[in-house]
Amino acid sequence: MNNFKKAVEFLKDANSIAVLTGAGISAESGVPTFRGRGGLWRKYRAEELATPEAFKQDPVLVWKFYDYRRQLISKVQPNKAHEILAKWEKGLKNLTIVTQNIDGLHQKSGSKNVIELHGNIWEVRCIKENKIFKYEENPIKEFPPRCPDCGSIIRPNVVWFGESLNPEILSLSFSLFENSDIALVIGTSSVVYPAAHLPLLTKKSGGKIIEINIEETSLTGLSDIFLKGKASEILKGIDSLI
């Protein structure tokens, strides 16, 4: 039996499916990663700007970087991979997406069961009241933008370098993968922790790992099925057999 058919059997037989998505799935829509070589904005690297220290030192600069990112993301659309996962949410049993992406494309494609490990670029947090709310002004008119209620500066509701993940979201994600029959891992390098640890919880609990990526990762050797290629093409192949 080939890997496509085996993946179809695994997914159809599963009572619960935990999906982990990374930058690879959004890259197909044209969302830039802003990391690694070539990931420069003006003369800065994302790793220099996406930090609490950078925001404290120059909130205007950091917000202009995020305004630029928001404008780029607003122009892209979910791709076939996003759409198929939204379709499977309705057709397969208990499918939940845990994403490392902050672009909101899963929700834009119609997915409802989405856990965002690293936050959402379309949400902000008031630094005084700590409340979180949607902020979709695009482009931003005032730098730095301020809370409409108290007037304090707001920040993007994303997890920056050096910050810890929300413990409630992390606990929910751990529980989800521990109790799922299948960990479907799509477009992630499997090097960023704790996200990279999630599929291993499924494996440890007796479940299966299906990995989809354009290249092998540190997870590939532990996966029950590895399907090499673009997420949209691989998911279309699986979807045609379900």
C-alpha cells in the first residue's frame, strides 16, 4: 500500500486528529517568513525587532515593521491546503489545528477549531490593562497605536523572541496531541520548541504521525508516514481519496 492510501486510512479511521502547521503552509500563499537569509526589513532582521526589548526602546519602529507585515498579509489569500483542512474539519472526526503562524489564514479559509501558539497579527494587547482585542486598521494611521479605552500603547498580540508561550494555550495543545489518534504535521521545520514536541506526545500515546513537508526534518525518522512535497498538492492528493 502506498503512503497516500495509508494516510487516507489513518485519517478516516481516526477518532481525533491534531494538525500542527508551520510557515510552509502559509509560504504557498505568499506570506514571507522574515527570518533567515534575505529576511530583512529596511536594515533590521526580524529577530532584532520582534522582541520586548526592541518594543520598549522604540515602539514606533516595531509597529512600522508590523504595519508592513500586516499590509503584506492582507493581500494574500488562503491556499488549497488551508481550504482542504477547513473542509476536513467538517468531514472528519474531531480535527483541530494548532498553528505556529500568526497570519489568520486558517480562520480566513473557514476553519473554526484553531489554536494559535504564537498569537495573531490582527490582534493587539493593551500594555496597561493587558486586555486583548481585534485591531484591523490597515494601514495603521498613528504610531504607536493606542488603546481606545485607556489611551495606553498597544502591542501586537504575538509571542516575541524571548517570551514564553501562553501557558493555557500550551497546556491545551499538549492535551490535544496526547489524546489524538493522528498528529498531522504540515510545513514546519520541527526545530522550534515546544511546538516540535507536540507530535511526539501523540506517538508516545500510541498514535501515528503523518508528516508533510518539502524536505525531510528531524521528525521524519519518527513519522509513520512522510509525504514529500508542497502542502497544497499533497493534501489535494489525499483529499481525492477520502
